[in-house]
Amino acid sequence: MSIRYALLALLKEGPKYGLQLREEFEARTGEVWPLNVGQVYTTLQRLERDGLVESDDEAEPGPQKGFHITADGAEELGVWLRTPPDLASPPRDELVIKILIAVRLPGVDVHGIIQEHRRYLLELMQQWTRLKEEEGDLDLGLALVVDAELFRLDSVVRWLDTADGRLRRAALDPPAPARTAGAQIRRRAGVRR
């Protein structure tokens, strides 16, 4: 989970309290992903249990407990930063599943469904673009999040356009069912089930 490693990264800069970690996380991520302070403390307890952070409880008695990263925590953080995320297998994407299911449902206008989702995604893209334009000089974290969202939404819109075109062509010339094609494609792509 990235929250675990985000907290380790923030602690690598120096000791912090849970509330400071939450505030710093939100500031660094453009305040797009609010973080519950309870989640911060639960994660810190797990990190402490795993020997990746230590509390400064004995050093500073009081209501707030400070934490600092251990050598093992710094090492694990370094490994996480250098390790690419597992993108080999496609994620279970709700929109992709909706379209795949809708294709085979009798009486469902899959092209209409695609267009509804496309309109919604374009509205979201316009909202992110307006934010980018209205804010002018976005802080770096928010600017990177806005860019990532715009690219992500654009790729989903392009996929919907591709799916719509493929479905229209398939309706004109339906292919013969091939039961093993999915397994063959997964094997060639190295995708595990």
C-alpha cells in the first residue's frame, strides 16, 4: 500500500507526529486524497510492529507520539521507490467490466452506454482542465495529480472510442467464437490468472 511508503518517505526527512504526517501527505499530494488521521496512526503502529519506524514516546512524554524511520525502514523505502508497480496484469476495471458484460446482454444498447460514459469522462476532463487554468500556478503536487488525471481520463476515453468502433465492426461481420483465443493471448502477453 502506498500510504505505508508515503509515511516512511516523510519520516525519512525527520521525526514527525501522526497529525504532521497527515498534513504533510495531503500538502504533497495536492490535497486530492484526504487521509484520515486514524489511518495514519494505524499504519504507524504496523510500521512500528514491523521494525520500520520507532516511536519517540519515552524521549518525549505527552499526548503526541513522535516517530522516526529505522535503518530497515529506510532500506524498505528505497526498494519500494526503485521497484516498478505490477502492471503486467490488467486491473479489474469497473468500466471495462460493465462494457464486457453489456455486450452480451440482450436488449442493452452498449453503444449508448459507451457514449454516456464518454460524456461523463469528458466532463471530468473539463473540470480538471478548468482547475488547471483557474489556479494558474498550481503547487507542484497538485499540478502532477491534475496532469496524471487528465492523461488517465484521456486514455479511458480513447479506449471507449476504440471499443465502440470494434463493436460496430463486429456487428457488421461477427467473428466465429474462439474459446482458446483468450488463453492464448494471456500466455503470449505473460498475463497470469
